[in-house]
Amino acid sequence: MTGYYDYVLGLIPVSLIGITAMLSVIGLPLTLAVPVGAAVAIAIIGHAVFVNVPVSNPQPMTDTATTMPQSAAPTQGLNAE
């Protein structure tokens, strides 16, 4: 199932290469077409990171591991009798 971020990852190279090629074909110099394509790619990345913020819903911590295993319990010292 493709989500928003899958489309973003696909649009980054498409916008960079596609817009650069399109602007170059219509007569814009390559030195101007590349920054315009890069600006569109940066705008897509900025939207994905700052506008449509990637958040994860962390699972709440459970108290299933409240006791310490014997192997991890602190010892009294090296010379304990």
C-alpha cells in the first residue's frame, strides 16, 4: 500500500529531472533550469517534513518487566563472604 511518503520519495527525482528537462527543452538555459527543478524538489521535501509532519504513535510503556532478572541484579562486591 503506497502512502504519502512513498509518493514524496517518487516525486523528488521526477520533479528534479522532469522539470529540469522540460525547462531545458522550452529554451531555458541549463544553469537556470537545474535550480528551478531543485527548488521544486526542495519544496516537496519541505512540505513532507514541516507541513505534513511525520509522527509516530509510540506504544505506551507497560509494567511487564518490573523485576530485575537474577543475572542482572547488582552484586555486593568482589570479596563478599
